[in-house]
Amino acid sequence: MNLNVNEIFYSLQGEGGRTGQASIFIRLAGCNLSCSFCDTDFERGMKMTLEEVHLQIEAYPCKWIVWTGGEPTLQLTDEMVAFFREKGYRQAIETNGTRKVPAGIDYITCSPKLHFEKVRELIPEVDELRFPIQKGDPLPDISILPKTERYLLSPIFEDQQIIPENVAYCISLIRQYPVWALSLQMHKLIEIR
Ligand code: SF4
């Protein structure tokens, strides 16, 4: 079994419900969307076997993997998740909600960008819904989205810089609709990966 890997790095989770926790990020190449605000280089990839990936990540004193992308569900299978589970890893995934999530994932972050009405059918329940949002964007209709206990608004940054108007807009929405909470991209604020 091979993966097309864009990069592997060890850092702290910078956003969402696991903010601040040490994590091994495995960015898989390729995405099935092309969002205008996308700040990720996910096109380049290197073919790696699961054993090669494991060899690289076992150097880190951490047992949390974050599968990210791109869109990691384009490549990740139940068998691949089981491989790393057997090695003792807990696994989180960051998905755009356009495809099913493999079995065995411990923490699902869903950040839908398109076709909101289809996401719940594919992924009925998630650990967090996280929405990048900028001033003037409407709030999504959560009644059609996967069930969760964490609805997060993430103000969009520009060139790695915080945009105060976007933060103020999120705060104003959260005050009106308190089911939502703020998720800042902490890693950009403190300039880590
Ligand atoms: S779904 Fe995510 S990775 Fe893919 S283009 Fe959109 S923001 Fe970028």
C-alpha cells in the first residue's frame, strides 16, 4: 500500500478542539476542490509505502497522527488506518466532507466548502465542524450538516496574517448564535508550522 505524501512534519495542532496538542501531520497530495482562500500547497507528492511513513514518524515521541491535505480521504483507506492503529497511533483527519471517512479514525474535523446538503449522508457525525469565514459570509445551516458538539468559526487569515475585521465579524456572529465558538489559527499567530 502506497501513499502520495506531500509532507510530514511534527508540530502542535494549531486550531480546533485539539489546539495545542503535539501531532504528527501527514499531508497527502491532491484535492478534489479548489477553494479561493486555500493556503496549502498540496499538489506535489512523493510515493511512500506505509512502512516508509511509519519509519519516518516513529522518530517523534508522539502517538497522534493528523491526516490532512489536500483531501486525505482521496487516498486513505480503512486498511491504512488499521495499519497505524496497530502501531499504537491515534488518528485525526481534516476533511472537506465530500467523501466518506475511513473506519478507525479517532477524531474527525469536517470543514465543508461545497455541497453542504450531501455531507451528513457521507459523514453523519463528527468531532468538530470548522468553517473558515470572512466578513460578510453567511453562517451555514447546521440543521443539514453532520452532528457534532463543536461548531467552530475560523476567521480567514491573509498571507499568514490575522485580519481583525474577520475576527470581529466572527465574534459578532458567535454573540448572536452561541452554538458557535471561535477557532483562531494559533499556529499562524505564534509562527509555527
Ligand atoms: S478543500 Fe481544503 S485543501 Fe482543498 S482546495 Fe479547499 S481549502 Fe484547499
